[in-house]
Amino acid sequence: MSILHIPARIGEKAPNLAVAEWIQGRSTNIDKEMGYVVLVEVFQVNCPGCFTNGIPQAIDLHIKYYHDGLRVLGVATAFEDFDKNTLDNLKLLLISGEVIGETRKVLAEHGRLRPGNKLSYKIPFPIGMDTLLKFGPLTHDKVMDFIEANISDFRSYIEKERESMYEQVKQYLKLKQFSARTFEEYGLRGTPSAILIDKKGILRQTAFGPNGFLEGAVKQLLNE
């Protein structure tokens, strides 16, 4: 049976986060936050940009708009560096503040760590670990499932282009040890990523990387 999932769609009901375990804060999910605007910050432990841009922005929005009805949730995922983006390293981060790998290297180079390779800030919102499923043997069906979930117009390409895409996807999937449920279901492209859900539980936006529009989008949904 395939472990790939059809991505959530903008304008439709947002699926619950496939969190294996809530490490920090209360155990919650999308269906428990109805009536609030929900911002989900998706990151990897071994992702410098997540700690220089994504998470600090999420913290800023949490501080500014919590009392206006915004709920920020964090999900640590893994789509690469599976030996570093682990549950143990997430617990290390949240319990002691210590960072690892490329995150440690980059933050240290910029003088943004406290003694002991620890973050200079605390993360104040609930954080859970994405569900990681062992990918298993690569089959033709798995390749096609991934293509159909992520390349909607695949069958409109000429045969030579389809063959080239198929081989590229096949090579990509050969490197995957796990499928990250929330990351896959929301069709995310990398980390940091932000998922924005309105008060009715409808998925309104997903965004990858640094962006300047997120606060405006949050304020708009809070006013609806």
C-alpha cells in the first residue's frame, strides 16, 4: 500500500497535522483550534534558515496576535538528513535549547548562540514531531503516486518529457528513507514553511522560505 498522500488543497478543509508526539506544550490539532486562526510553522532541526527566519517570525506573530485569536503550532519534520532531523534531537532542542549540525554551525558563525551551543531565544508555542513512515522498497506504483500527487499535468507532457520526469522522481525517491506525513499531505516544498488556516478550519495559504506577506495575511484572517 502506498504511503504517499494527495496534498491538501487551498480553499478546502485543512487535514489534521499528522503529529506522532507533542514534545512541548499542550496536545492539540487543527480540529481543536476551530474559531482561531492557526499558523503552523514547519521546520527541521538541521535547518539553519528555520532558526534565523521561520521560527523567529512565528514567535513574533505569536507574541503580537495571540490575544487577538492567533494560535501558532510548530511541527518538526524530516525530508532529508534523517540522521539529524530526529525525535531525539528535537527533544534536545526543546528541553535544553541545544542545536545541532548545520544549524549549530551557521548560528555560531553569526554569533547567535548562547554558551553550550544553545539558542538565544525560547520557543513559546506547542511543538510536535511529524509522523515519519519508513518508505520501503521503491516500486513503479510509488513513483506514479508521487508524480500524480505533485505534478498535476504530468499526462499532458509528451512521452519523452514524461520519461525524463519519471526518472528524476525515481532518483529522488531512491534517497528517501522516510515519508513525512504532514510535510507530504500539505504538499510542502522545503523548510521553513508556513501553513495558514482560517477560523473555520479552511486551508488558506502555504508558503516556503522567508516571506514578507505572512503578517498581513494573518491580520486579514483575524479580521474576517
